[in-house]
Amino acid sequence: MTDAAGAVAAAGAEAYPRIVAALIRITGDWTLAEDCAQEALAAALERWPRDGVPANPGGWLMTAARNRAVDGLRRATVERRKLRELALLTEPEPAPPEGDVVDDRLRLIFTCCHPALALEARVALTLRTVAGVPTAHIARAFLVSESTMTRRLTRAKAKIAAAGVPYRVPTGSALVERLPGVLAVLYLLFTRGYDADGEPAFATEAIRLARLLDTLMPEQPEVAGLLALFLLHHSRRAARRDADGNPLTLEQQDRSRWDHAGVAEGVALLDRAGHGPYALQARIAACHATARTAADTDWPAIARWYDHLVGLRPTPVVRLNRAVAHGYAYGPAAGLALLAEARSGGALDDYPPALAAQAELTARHGDRDGAAALFRAAGEAVGSEPERRVLLRRAAEVTR
């Protein structure tokens, strides 16, 4: 990649959502805004290697996109008023008034994450419009063809237009009601990138968007909590697998390979993160991330945080994790008792992590044959071949 091409990529990552958001606000035309942003990037790839990288790359891209929007609107004989508004998009963008957090990108995030859309559509639209991820990449993540994803995105934008979704950030009680939906989209986006078979770039995009949201809404503690959670989990990415691609537990990971700067940033965010669901998960992650060794982990503190979390989100998975924490903090019998409660009603039947957790607690409780059987059952139920190898290996280990 040449220096100019690298500059285009870097400027595009920062400027693309600004350009799309500004043009959508003024024209109300999603397709025109995206097309003009893409054409501006293409023009930069053609001209910057020849003419040099401009002093203000983002401003150059904004101006190029604005000019294309003006041309497009003229060809479509759009009323003069909108043309005059477009002309106000000068280079560089004027700084917002001090204290004004209603940024075009924030408006765009809330529009893409509107509850009128299904959660999967919100994630896809956020990736495409706010993050600028190519449609083909989004399609691969959702296991559909590019044409199918294009149609889904088109339908989502049409639904926003048909429903008359306002292009703004809600205020007052409406903001409190809508913000959890926005955070849920970012959380799902991060999970899609952090899972074993996920797309790593999506986790990076989730962190970037959460950082943007935190910059624009610093008074919202759950935004800080979500960003802290992302950073603390992402700090361990490089150490999560061995050379053969097999997953490693926290006890097995080389902690020198963790991103300690990311850990420090995540921990610092907890000072203003409050005690919402994401902040509680971040506090749990911080207990793991700040322990020098696995033996130093403060399991009683983790168990207490899970006690708080289960009161806010009593989902089967949270209850499962709480049982594991209590098992390490207060002994395997305590963990197995809570796990039995979590599995009541069949919510976690054949769920590999639940089987593996029960196996570990059973082994620590002294029933090695029972633990081996549970590890084998988890290995048969899991979908990932590396994870299957690890579970079957563990089944063999506990009976030695």
C-alpha cells in the first residue's frame, strides 16, 4: 500500500461517517449520501498519489462528496433551498458549539439503531452507514450473499423513510429509553467480532464506535461501561489461542501478551461507569485483567458483581457465569448448587459452556469419571473443531 493509499484509508475511516451523516441530514437521501462518500474516496485514490495528500484530508473528502451531491441534486432538479444548504458544507467543517454533543454521527447512530428495525438490520445498517464496512464483508458475517445483504439494507433504509423516523438524538426520557437499544447493537457487533469464529474487524469497529459514543455522550455512565467492557475483553485477544488455534483458558494464557494499555484505559473508565449491566460486566472483566496470575484473581469480588448483575439481567447465561464464580470463590459444591438452579427448566440443556462448566466443577468436587463424561458431552455438542479438541483432551486429563 502506497503512502497516499494509506492516507486515503486513514482519512476515510474517520471522515466517511461524518460525510454520510452530514449529507443524510441535509438531503434526506441515504443512497445519494453513501454514493457521494464512496465517489469522494475513489477520487482521492486517483488524485492523491499524483497531487499529494492534502493538508486536511477529511476536509478534502467532505468537499469532494459535497460537490458530487450538489451535482446530483442539480441533475435531479431538486429545489434551490437544499442546494443553498449544501453549499454551506465548507471545508473544513465548523466546530460544534462548546458543550453541544449532538453530532451528525450521533444522529446517524440513533437512526440506524431505531427500534422500528429488527436487531440484525440495525447491526448491518450501523456497519454499513456509520462504520463504512463494505456490504460484501457484512454479508459474509451474516452468512448471506452480497445481493441479499444489499436488499436487506435497502429495505431497512426504506423502512426508516416510510416510518418517518426523525434524524435526531432523542432527549429526556426518550433518550433513556432508546440508549440501551443503541448499546445493544454495539455489544452484538463486538460479540460478532470477538467470538471464536467472528470477524476481528467488527470488534475493532465496535470499540471505535463506542469510543465515539463516549466522546459525544460523556455524561452517560453505561456508554463508558460498555467501552470499558470492550477494551478489557479485547486486551486479551492476542493470548486467547495457542499456535495451533486452540482456545486457551484464562489460567493458560500468557498474560505478558495482553494489551496492558487497553487494560489501563478500561479500568480508568470505570470511575464514571456506574453500576449498570455493562459496567458490572466491565468490573468483572477488570478483576480478571488486573490479576497478575490466575491464582491472584479476586473470585469473591467477581461473585459479588455477578450477584448484582443477576439482579439486573437474570438470563440463563448470567446465572451460569455466576455459578462458576461462586464455585471458584466458595467451593465447587456452592457452584454446582447454583448451576443446578440455572439449568432448571432446561434453559441450558445441551449448551456446551454449561456442560463444560459443570464438568470443571464436578472434577474439582472429586468426581473425575462424571466430569470426563460431561467434558465428552460438551465436546460432542460444540460446533468448533478446536474447542472440541480442547474439551476431549480435558476429558482424558481428568481421568489420569
